[in-house]
Amino acid sequence: MQDKDFVSYEYKTASVKARDQARAMDLYEAFGWEVTGTNVSAVEGVTLSLRRDRKQKHKGELNKLERQAEETFDSLNGLERSKRTGASVFSYLFGIVAALILGGGMCLCMLVENNLPALIGGILLGIVGIALCGVNYLIFQKMVAKKTKQVLPVIDQTEEKLADILERGNDLLKADLI
């Protein structure tokens, strides 16, 4: 009878956004996880199915580093989101006000009949509302650029911290093989 090397695995799943799939796969592979499958979902993004050898050396340290890496990964995603969040909120509110001004101009034109000054005022108010709707996107772009400039050094620092954690995890895995 032929002896086979039996390996006992531990299993894990991780849900990430589709744009973060490659980075998440690198993250987990640095701690000994092997991607066994991916499942794409319209709501949650991508679910990674992972496995690794249950009897690894330095498992406690790997788990600790893995948690640190996941927290750093989440904070990196939060920093990326923060570039657009404030600008989006402002843009939505500004767009609502611009649409109300446009609607007020339309109401003034349609509800007040046989009144030339109301018609001219409604048209001018409508033009102002349309102009504000057009300017809204430009303001949004300026706000995102300003916030990106502020957050970029922190993002670079966080990415460097994540890379260091992944390197330490990978070094522990290499120490297991020696």
C-alpha cells in the first residue's frame, strides 16, 4: 500500500469588492492562504474561498499579522472612500437646491398667466437653475481633487504599512519552509 501525505486544511471565506479582489488575494496569500475559488455576487462583490495548512508553524503570529493587515486594508478602503464622500454629499444637496430653483422658474412661468414680468422672471430663474446644475459637477471635481491632495500622503503611508505587514507574514511562511 502506498503512503500518502495527508494535509489537514482550515477553510475561510472573505467577501471583497470586485476592484479589491487582486489586492485581497495577495493579502491572504501572504499569510499562507490558498485561493480555491471565487464567487462573483452582484450585491457583495466577490467571495474568495480560501484554505491553508492547519499545522503551520508560527500560526499565532500569522493570525495576528493577518488581523493587522485586514484592519489596515479596511482603513485604506475607508481613506479611498473619504476622497469622494464629502464632495458627494455637498453635490447632492447643491443639486437639490439647483433643481428647486429650476422648478421654481418653471412654476413661475406656468402658474402666473398673462403676466410678462412673471414669464421673464421664470425664464431667468430657470436659466439660473440650469446653470447651477451644470456648475455642480465642476464644484464636485474641485472638491474631490482637493480632498485627494490632502489624503494622498496618508494613503501612501497606509499602503506602505500594509506592504510591511505582508512582507513580515511572507517571511514567517518562508521560515516554515526552511
